[in-house]
Amino acid sequence: MLTLLHIENIAVVERADIEFGPGLNVLTGETGAGKSIVIDALEAALGWRTSRELVRTGAGSALATAAFTGADVGDWCRENGVEYEGELVLTRRISEDGKSSCRVNGVPVSAVQLRELGLRLIDIHGQGDGQRLTNERWHLSYLDGYAGTALRLSAYRAAYDAYREIARQLESLTLDEGERERRADILQFQIGELERASLTPGEYQEKQKRRDFLRSAGKLSDCVRDATACLLGSERSDGAVSLIESAAAGIGYATRWTEELNALAGNLNDLKYAAEDAAEELRDMASRLEYSPEELDELDGRLDVIRRAMRKYGGSEEAALETLERSKQELEEMEFSDQRARKLEEKLAQAREQAEKLAAELTGARRKSAQALARAVEEQLHSLSMPGARFTVELTPRELGPEGADEVRFLIAANAGENAGRIAKIASGGELSRVMLAMKTVLSGADTVESMVFDEIDTGVSGIAAQRVAEKLAGISRDKQVICVTHLPQIAAMADHQFSIEKRVERGRTYTSVTGLDGPGRERELARLTGGDNVTETTLLAAREQLDAAERFKKGS
């Protein structure tokens, strides 16, 4: 149940707190006072699409917060990492640039997540729902909602998707012969080019490294040769090894007279060995630097082949090799396409048979529920001052599609003796509102959502029909929380909680306030709804009588 709606800087509402209660909650006020803004704020808090136009002029951001208690949303909270102990607080902040941030019990969520949660909390019937009723593509979803076909529909869709996938595969095999030959030529060319390239993962980097090394071999050779001459000497001079050896021999001879030079003699010998090792490494390096110009040409040629293959087939050796495997597989499939086509045709027939079987089960459930839905809606329409109305749910077969093999259309005869016809062409504005209310009343019994919102369900309704609409809303509110925006005193009189929406202008700015009404306040508001601004003792007396009659109806119903 929705317990609180907090609004900040949304349109002309600077700040408002509305504490809703169980039963029927009614919002009344002058046209243009801002009643629908309250619904806009609630929709924003529930994750519906918003825009920066919702932010009050001059404010940096707008805020909508909705608090709920007792909602059956524990599974959603666990899946989305939200702690839940019976109370939910949904918060949506919209900035002046149109961006928004959403939280549930303080945990950041996306607008999509918030919307998913909101659909479990409240069913909002806006003025656009009447247009849905006239749009026949929505009729099937209404029937499915009443019939409870969710599991059957899910099973059918899985079978239908499998059927369509096999049909797609089969269709890809039935290309015209010329197209198949052209594709085979392309694949054979790719396979031949890639096989000739004989790619190996890592080869390009390895050969590029070797080529760079060889290109610098001349300078390296000079450095190695000079370093080797320094260690081993040349024709013109002794090298470091020879000089160190001479020094070691001299110091070794001197140790005959003093032991203090023993350590130095050992160090000089170690130094000689280290110099000899270094000279040996330089000789090895010199041997590796020996190469022929042909090797460098071969490396350049091989690198060019690898580079072209990578550029054409994915940018890397691995990607080019994957292209080779895919091309081989596709060519093989094309070569064996006739055999594969026969297998796919068999699978397609089996898949279609399964889809048709599940579609038939779906159709049976819909036909059974269609009659019950028609009777239930008719009963509701009769109680809404449409005693001669006939409501029909028409099912006609169609080719298999994502929703099954049925086309559903609602037909209505608004008055006795008339032929039933399409709702969009038959129903007036007031009749359309009552048909929508009847539908919502019937569907609410199968809906687990605990709160329902009706934004001006009374459009085009007056007189005794208005009284019946009010009684119907009061009846729904016995099992669910109902929030209703209305201009009708008959509906306002049935309220368990009534709120007045008022607009005023102060210092050149427009402000809208929301006030909960007590007994005298309700009498005055009902008198205003009945007689306009001219509230008199007569209209106040009529308002009191209307409130008393509503109370007697609620107690007796």
C-alpha cells in the first residue's frame, strides 16, 4: 500500500507531502490546479519516463519519493541487493538537464529496475488506457491477463522461437544457385589465401624482432669487435686479459716476500677469468651476427605475407585463423547443404508441430476464458448504468506468431437492440470510461498489485452513471487501495480519504498545495464540485446528505 508521496519542485508543486490511507483516496480540485501533477510525480517515483520539463522553473532538480508498506516484493529485493523488512522507499531525483538518479531503500538502481518494481506495486490507469482499449492490438494482452496464460504463453514462445530459428537456417540454405556459387568462390579464395599464408600465432612478432635485430647487426658487429679487441688484444696492442694476466703473475711472484698480497693476487686471477668469460660471450655474439642478405630479404617477404593476411582477415594471426576455420566450415556446409536441408526440413516439421500443439492449448484456454471475461464485463457494465450493453470477445484464427495463433477483438453493443461493433467506433467517451473501469474491475481480481490509480476515470460520465462509477470504485477499494483523480462529487463523497489540490499565485510565481480534508472541509469541497465557487447553505446541505448516503452505501455493501 502507498502510504506517502513526497514531492519537491515538480512543475508548479514546490513541496507537498500526501499521506494516503487504505480504501478509496480521492484527489479533487479546479481544472488546471495540478491534480495530474501528483500522478506525474508518482509515475516518476515508480520509474516511468520523465523529462526535464518536469523540473520546476528555477529549481536545480526535482524529487519524488513514494513509501510503501506490506508489498510482496521480497524476491525482487533479494535479486537486486535491497534490504527489505516490510517497508519500501522509492526515490527519484530529476536534474534540470533531464538526467535522473533512482534509489530503493537507499540503494542506487536504474530506471528500468525501478520501473520493474513499480509495476509490482501500483497499477496506474491513465487517460491513455482508454486509447489502449480502442487499439485492438492490446485486446489479446487483456484476455491473457484475465486467463492467466503466462506460463502457457512462455512455453509457446520458446517453441515458436525454436521453430523460427530452424526456418531461418533452412532459408539460408535455399539461396539461389548463382548466389551459392558466388559465395563458394569467395570462400575457396579465402581458404586458399590463408592456407598459403601458413600462419602461426606469434610468428609475426617473432620474425619482426629478428628482422630488427639483423638490421642493426652492422653496428652491433663493430661494437662487439671493438670490445673483443679490448679484452683479447690485437696485432698492435695487448688486450685486457693479457695485461691482467701479467699483473697477476707479478703480484703472485711478490707474495714470496709478503702474505698481504695473497688476496690481491686471487682477485686479479678472478678478474682474468671474468674477462676471458666476457670475451667468450662476445665471440658467441659475433657468430650470431653473421647473416646473409638473403635472410633479411626472406624475413621482409614473410612479414609482408603475414601483414596482408592479418589486415584482410581480422587484424591478428588468431583472427585470420578463425576466419579460415569459419570459411572451411561454411564451405563444407554448402557442399552438404542438400543433405542438411533435408534434416532441417524434418526438424522444421517437428518444431512446427510442437508450436501448433502449444498454440492450440493456448487457444483453448483463451476461448474458455473469453466467454467468462465477456460475461464478467457485461455484469460490470450493467451495474454501471449500461443495462442493455453486450460485450463480446471475438477470437479468430491466424498464422502462427509470437503471441500464438489467435487474433482477439473486443466488440460492444452499448444499447439493447444494437449490433455489436468495434469499441473504437461504437463507444462514446463516457461509455469508454465505463468499459475501461469494468475491465479493470474484472482484471483486478487476478492482479496481485495492492494499489490502483485512476486518473480521471470519470471522463464523459454524469448523472446516475457517475453514481454507479463511484460505487464501483468504492467496491474495488474494499480489497485494494484505490487512488482517484476526479471532478465528480459522487466519487469524492465515497472517499475514505480526500485531498484538495489548490493553485495560487504569490509574488509572480505559481504554487500548488495539497491539503487533506476533514469533515467540514469535505462538505465545502463537495459543495464546490456541485455548484462551483458559489457555495451556499443549500449546496453545503446537499453535500452533507451526499456524504451520509455514501457512508450508508459503504456500510451496507
